[in-house]
Amino acid sequence: MGIVLGLIVMVLLPAALSWGICSGMRVLSPESTRRRRVGIAATVAGVVPVLLPLVAMVRRGLPYGVIPILALVVLGLIIAVLVGLPVAIRTTRNDFPA
């Protein structure tokens, strides 16, 4: 059960966020460029899954040092690059020019 939940949080949630943000920005902000939509979508898709553990670690007072926080930041970057970016690029492939 833990593997399924981890898969949902680390892959499906960022993919859905990236797709939704790119699609929504295309409609709500048509003057934005494709690069801006892809960048914002990938960033948010990488930050959201690690935000809760990151806040929990900072709120505890950093008892274990900075290493766990850096690990969470790197995990967010990996999720953004491996999941959020390809989904955002795929979503904006056939966009009309902004």
C-alpha cells in the first residue's frame, strides 16, 4: 500500500498538476509564452509533493541538521525535471502562438 501511495504522490500528482497548470494558463493567460507556462508548471509540480515534509522538517527546528532539507529540495528538483517538465512540454506541444 505504501508503494502505491508513494507512486501517486511522487508521479501522478505532479503530472496532474503540471497538465492542469499548463492548460489553465493557456486559457486564463494567453499572452504568456510557452516557456513561461512550462517553467511555472514544472516548478509547481516539483514543489508541491515535497512541501509538506519540508515544512514539517523546518517546523521541528532542524534536529537532524540541514542534510534532510537538502535531500527534500533535491527530490523536488528531480520530480520537477523527470515528471513535471515532460508533461508540461507535451501539454503545450500544439499550443497556439502566444
